[in-house]
Amino acid sequence: MKKKPIYKTDEEVELIRESCLLVCKALAHVASVIRPGVKGAKIDREAEELIRDYGAIPGFKGLYGFPATLCISINEGVVHGVPSADYEFKDGDIVSVDCGTYMNEFYGDAAYTFALGDVKEETMELLRVTKTALYKGIEQAVVGKRIGDIGYAIQNYCEKPYKYGVVRELVGHGLGKQLHEEPQVPNFGKRGRGVVLRNGLVIAIEPMINLGKKEVRQSPDGHTIITKDGTPSAHYEHTIVVRKEKADILSNHNKVEENIKNNPEVREISIKS
């Protein structure tokens, strides 16, 4: 029997917000230290230390056998990349960092893709479009709309004018006392289809968009998902709660972006008008 969405009380939403804001503190730290020459394992250790200093635990570590605090996916990496103790980030890399926390019995989840140094303009455009698509999806997350409206907004924005590949196998999700709850939140869909959005539904919206084709495959490490054609992939994520007038974004990228501005090795990613 299929599980039903779990709607959150206002008190529960605030606990989820606390977890999400801690995720964003970790991502903001990443934004301040990531640069060419740094290894993923180093920033992973620092993120775990920060999360535990706040009395929380890493949300991803040990889940489904994942060995780290952060998912760090580089260039053609889509999601679920394992932080490396060997690979040093290079000028021109894009690095998707996904983070989860567990605190006060609730999870938080958010992600950001960082552009290091002299990234190709076509890849920068992918990042700008993917980040913009996230907010296109969030605009649809209001009472009375449906899950398909979110996916349609993201897919239509990324596929029609830009011809990017919208990943099908991986989706956003409900979030609460479990990291992955119902409903699934695809980045593709049809308007007016799927679960009706009701007040108090907490979901993670996370476009995963490829510069080339939509197909992906798993890498030999058993975790990292990469593009099948080897083209770059971008990933941005917010956790939100559905409300009547507009979605309330529980995670916050503001400090992440402030630290990017202060890090000369990382390029800013703007929202497209």
C-alpha cells in the first residue's frame, strides 16, 4: 500500500527549518573554503564537525550505506558523489554539494552547485538556468496546485528554450522525520496531475539538469550518479513548506552566496530574469 504524504504542524515546520538552516550553515562554510587544490574529503570533515558542534548529526552519513556527510558531485556528477581524499578540485570544475542534517527528530536538506575559477560559459549558463528553474518550481508549490505543476514548470523552462536534459531517475521528495517521505517530486510532469498540494506539506525541490542528454548511470563506486554522455550536470535544492499564497522556503542560500562573493576562487551564479 502506497504511503500518503505527512502534513506538518506549524511547530514541526519550525523544527524542520532549524535543521535546514543548519544545512545551510554547512553549505556556507563550504562556500568559504572550496577552491582549486582542495579535496572533497577535507570539506566533508569540516562540515561534519560543524553539524555535530550544533548538536545535530549528518543526515546522509550511513543512510543507504553512504559513507560521508556531504554528497560532492563534480562536473558530470549529478548527485550522490562520494567526497574524495585523492582528487583535488581544479580550476574550471563545477562542484555540486548536497547536505542533510538530523536534529530535534527532523531532517533538513539543501544543495548548491559551485563554479570554480574559469568555468566554460556554456556550463555557467547551465548553472544559471538550473538555479532559476528551482525557483520556477517553488512558485508552483502553493495550496491547490499539484505535484505535476512543479515538475512541468522546471521541465518546460529547461527543455524548451535551452534543450537541456532533465534527469528522470532522480527526484525531489517529501521530508520530515524521514529524509525521504511521500510524495516524490519529479522535475518533469504535466500540469494538473499528481498529488494535490495542501497546507503543511514539506517537500525538497531539487532540479538535476544536464548540459547534454537526460540519461544517467551509476559510477563504479556504487553511489555517484553521472551523466551517461559525460556532459556537466547542475543541482540546486531547497526544502519548502506549501502555503496558501506562496511557498515558505525553509532553507536559505543567502549566506552561501555572501561567502561566494568573498571567495575569489568561486564564481557567483545569478538568477536569470
